[in-house]
Amino acid sequence: MGHYRKGHFRKDGKWVSGHYVSTFGRKRKSASPQGCAVVFFGGIISLLIYLLR
């Protein structure tokens, strides 16, 4: 699931080169910022456990 996006200028004027966009990934990110935080904190906790071991 996804599509190839041609190069274009963004609204803020930055040039975005052509790349493959996965619509599924973008939808998930915008839908659940909480899930991203969970992964982030999970990484920190696992890192702490690894360092303290």
C-alpha cells in the first residue's frame, strides 16, 4: 500500500525529492501519537535495564 510521489516544493518552500510514500504508515502516525510515545519510552526503559544489568 502506497504510491510514488514526484519531487515538489512544500508549502514552506523546501524542496521534497521524489520518494515512495506509504499511506498506511502516514495514517498510523497521525492517528496515534500516543503509540509513538509508548515505543519511545519502551526504548528508554529497555536501555536503562540494559545499562543497569
